[in-house]
Amino acid sequence: MIFLRNLLSALLFLVIFTAFGQLDRTEKKLSKWVDDNNDAAVELLKELVNINSGTMNFEGVKAVGDVLMKKFAALGMETEWVPGDDFNRAGHLVTKMEGGKGKKILMIGHLDTVFEPDSPNQEWRPIDENIVKGPGIADMKGGDVIILQALSALNAQGFLKEMNIMVVMTGDEELSGKPLSKSKETLIEAAKWADISLGFENGDGNPATVNVARRSSSGWTLTTTGNAAHSSQVFKATVGAGAIYEAARILNEFYNELSDEEFLTFNPGRIMGGTTITHNPGEQAGTAFGKNNVVSKDVIVTGDIRCISPEQIQKTQETMKRIVANNLPGTTATIEFSEGYPPFAPTDGNYNLMNMFSKVSQDLGFGEVGPVNPADAGAADISFTSEFIEMGIDGMGMSGADDHTINETGDLRALPKQTKRSAVLIYRIWKGVEINKK
């Protein structure tokens, strides 16, 4: 019995040593603080989830921001609410600790969700002791709490005041305000200040991955015109092919020339064609009237485009323009590209930071971390930092599933896990630990 007890004690020690053998004394304290304060983190998350903050519920978005601003202020950070009047949204939360040493780190979250006040998904609903349903629990109020808790852990050890940290939590990530230049101005200015950006979106829901790249998301509008005439005259030199044939030609050539390119997608999501059409972009709707015996006069097609790099965007747009210009007889066509989210390109710096994060995770006993396939990742606010930073990663938020649906869930086990990894990563960056090379 004594031998068995000693063996069990030795095995327990081995497990603990294996999990924390690569952590220094301070990192172990950071980890312990997270565990000791996890119940409070869960209660805060519950409070935030139960506040409706659908993007267009401006009061709700601001209410979530108010709760978090008080928490950041209690850490000694400067806090500010940036009003969203110029882009028809609630606004953004910005909080900062500046004047210390080391790299300037930007941490990115968002306050809004896709669930407006008329959604049936309005409250925290435990499924079991680990899984909770709730609006925005994974996307991304869990990530917001992780940001706060990681900084709180660093503050408890006396390090936060020695760092250069900025947090931007946008109020319109799920439905960006217009113009985009105003909507994302605060985030872009923060990116110009920063050396490193850390995004706390849910990513692909797998804590063994982070995003080193995200594709762009922008729009295009194709307009074609033809000569309205009796259908018996279609294809004649005086009439031509009509607007619908021209639109069909263009879309088919888009597909034939571009559909096989890696990481590129372009989707026509809406089409109106006929003798008379209307289009309301704001409501993403339109109407069409036409007769089978009349050659079509007008077509409008709208869609999106997603690319992995600025170079791929430019190349794709040039190809689409060339195809559009080669018109069928009796038709004209134009294509316009709208502003959108830029790509978060997969740079060496991003991979190096991922490797550092993976080392942190392994030292904590949580295993390796690898990259999300960019084809499986949508656009996110971190994309607006890509042009300005040395390196960045996204997907550091709380794991969950079924984002953007009434069945959205979050895994509470991921809350302390991701908080520990974030706190130790920031601590090592601050200390100047060499970032692992790709």
C-alpha cells in the first residue's frame, strides 16, 4: 500500500512537472491566478452574454462596452469610447497601457453579435457543466473576457504597468458601418501604433489551431445592357444577344478562368435581369420584370470575392475586367469593385509568432498549435492590421461551435486554457524571448 501511494505521488509529480516544467516562476503564478479567478471570469461572461448586443442595437453594444471599460479602468488602463456616429454604428472601445518597454501589442475583440433584439437567441443556457449556449458566447464575448483576464493576470503580478498594450474592441465587426474608412479608422490607427496584433476571435473552434492568415472579403457589381426588341430578332446585327446572355457569358468565363485558383473564391449572390429591373443594395434586394418574347435590356449581378493576398486581389480583378470587356454583339458591360476587408496575408512573421504561441502551449501542457487552413477562415478585424504590423495571429478566443446560429455554444474549459496561453505569450514577448523562426 505504501509503495502504491508513493508510486501515485511520483506519477502525480511527473504529470505536474511535465505540464509546467518549462514555465518560469512568474509564468506558474500567472497560470495559478487564472485558475483562482476563473469563476469570476465565467460570471462576467454570463453577464455579457445576457446583454443583447446585436450590431444595430446601439444601446446594447454600448452597455457591453461600459461593463468592460470599468474592468479595464480598474487595471489602471486609459479607456475611451469612440462614438460611431460617422459610420452609423454604436462605436468602439479603446483601452491602453503605454510607456513601458518592449514590443507594442494590439489585442483585438468585438462587442457586437449577429443576434438582434428580435432573435430567439437571447440568453445564457447551460447544456452541461462545460458547454453553454448563448448569443455571441464564442463569437466573441468569450474572447473579450480572455483579453481582460490575461491582462488582469499580468497586472496581479505587477507587469502590466511596464508594458505597451492597446485593446480595441469594435462595435461593428458583424455588420461593418459605412464608409468602411470611418468604421475601421480606429483599428487602423491602432495597427500603425502596434508591432504585434493578437486577435481573439473563435477561429475554427479548435484550440489546437490559430489563424496565421485570413482571406479578404469585398464585393463586386456586374451590370450588363442589351437592346430591348422582339425575341424573334435576337442575335441579328441590329439587336444582338441581350443583357442576360452577356451576363451569362461573363459569369461562365469567370468560372472557367478562375475557379481552380487556390484560396480564391468569387460568388454571385444576387441577380436581376429583364426588361425593367430595380436594385436596392442597402436591403440586398431587387425586382425584375420581363417577358419571354422580349430580348432582355438590363442585368445586375452582385457578389463577393475572397483572396489570400493583395497580389491575388489585383490579379483577379484584372482578369475579371478583361472578361467583362469582351462583349457579345449588341451589349455592353461594366464591373465595379467595392471596399471590404483586406487579406491577412500569411507572412513569415505570423508563422514565427504562431510557433512561439505553440511553445507556450506545450510548456503549459496543452500541446502543439498549428495553422488554420485559410480556406476555412472568414474575414475578421485583424485583417486591417496586416499592412502595418511585424507579425500577428488570430483565433485566440474561446472555443465553440455553430457561430452565427441560434445554437451557438461555447466550451467553458477553453476559457482558462486560452487565458493562460495568452498571458504567458504576452509576458514572454515583453521579456524579449526570441520568437521561434519558421
